[in-house]
Amino acid sequence: MPFTNLLENLVSSVKGATGAIILEADGEAVQWYSRADGERLRLRGAYLVNMLPSCRAATSRLRLSNPSHLIVNYDG
């Protein structure tokens, strides 16, 4: 796949990273690289696509600035 090397290099360059994924807007995984469980990575990606609009709506209701970055850290 065309992005596999790019994603692998990205994961190698980020301390503690175990995977990287490119998602469509609806949460469908386009391409991914995972040192561990690729299925778990795809499920987490889909979750984030569904969670991000809720975060944006909450910041809007609270009259906060729009989030420019979202960092999610999972144990295990």
C-alpha cells in the first residue's frame, strides 16, 4: 500500500507510538500501520471520528475556542 512506509516512519519517530491510521470522514480506515493489534487501531479510529464532533459541540456551547489538536492516550 502507498502510505505504509510513511505511517511506519511516523510511528517510529513518535516516542511510545504503536500505530498510525488514515481515516475517511465517516471513520472508515483507508490505510494503517500497527506494531500491535491493527483491528483495535481501526476501532479506536472510528471512535475518534464519532467523538470529535461532540468535543467541538461542547466547546461551542461553552464558548471556548475550537480545538486545534486532540491527543488521546490509552493505557494498555
